[in-house]
Amino acid sequence: MVVIQLQDGNLWVHSPVGLDASLKKALAKLGKVAYVVSPNYEHLKFASQWAREYPDAKMWACPGLPERMPEISWAGEIPSGIRPSSWKRDNSKVLVNKVEVSYCWDLDEIQPLHIDVEVNPATGKAFFNEVVFYHKPSQTLITTDFFWNYPQPDGIPNSNIPNSPVYDWELAPKLDSIPIKSRIFFFAMNRLYLPIYKNVMIQDKSKFQELIQFIINDWEATTLIPAHGDLIRGRSVIQDALRKQLC
């Protein structure tokens, strides 16, 4: 889960986890929970719990999710094919992020981009249908299943490395040094799922690469927060990691 304290002081919550007393106490110290975002078809398990606990929060869903979870009173559905206002192609500016602003956060502060290029061959529909986000003030890219990283074997996260220009948080170690459960996840995702995703599910490969190149080159991310695995810090490290996994 990622929590962002917005410029107006309210909280924006991405991919919410299970709520307990300590988490609620920590959130209360930070600010008011104003937005709760379920970014894809997989990271939605605790959305109902958050909707009950924070009835005044605006619940936002990735495209198509409200149909799957009609029991939640969604404030909005992120539009299919949404692009940030900085999206530029063919020397023209294409703005696709006009949504009901009275129920939404500042879309220039946290910018959404829908990965709208995948088709599950078994269903003919999207598999993850993920929206990735870029928090412009902190230059942070946030992903769920679009990109994943793996933890250090000693359990010490990269966030413990001093936050200094001298340091870049490195990509987590190679396969031979990560824990056994992470090895299994690595094998399932990298060796089984990823080739199917890139070669079968991504039917419009040129459009997919256009999205990838925008994320890598146009968003100036210096921190990458994946839902799975450790954080990555350093623009060149992030660019290299994204290229290696997605290009």
C-alpha cells in the first residue's frame, strides 16, 4: 500500500491493505483519508473494508472494476485509456484525463496512466487492467502488477539506505540470493506469466511500447514503489529496470 499526503493535507491511498488499529492510528496522525484507489483487478481485496471504515472517503476504481464490485459505492471509475495532461504524441497534446473533479484528486499532482493494451485470450478482456500513477511533487512512480521487484535476503529494505545524492537504491538481488518464496514468485511471474503477457496478451505491441517509453522517458521518476518487492531509487536505475523487464 502507498499513502500520499496531498498538497491540501488530505490522504490518497493506493492499493489498500487490511486495516488494523495501528494502521488506523498512523493514518489519523497523517491526515484525513480522502481517496482510496483500487488500481487493478487484483489489488481490491480490502476495498470494501476501507469503504466501511472511511464512509466519507472517495472510492476510486480502475476501469471496469465497479461492475465486478457493485457492493461498493464508488465515487468514480478511472476512465479507460486515461493519459496524463503531459501526454504528447505526433506533436499534439492529447488530454484524456478530464473526469468529475468534484470527486477526484488533482490529476496533475498524481497523474494516472491506464495500461489499456492487454487482452486475456481466455476471456477476451483485460487481465490486470492496471492504472499506474506518477506523483509529480516527489517524482515517484507507483505500480501494482505492471512492474515488480524482489526483497533483499536480510529483510532490510532499500529505504534504510541514507537519502543522499551519493546513494542510489539498487535493484534487489539476482535470483540466487533472494528467499525461496520470492524465488517461486519470481519464476511464476518472470518465466511463466511475463512471456505470455508480452507475447500473447499484448496484442498492440507498438502502443504498449509507446506507453513504456512515456513512463521511462517523460515521467522523471527518481523513486519507484512497486506493490511487490522493494523500492527502487535513482532515475537511471529505474529506467534500466523498466527497460529490462518490459521492453
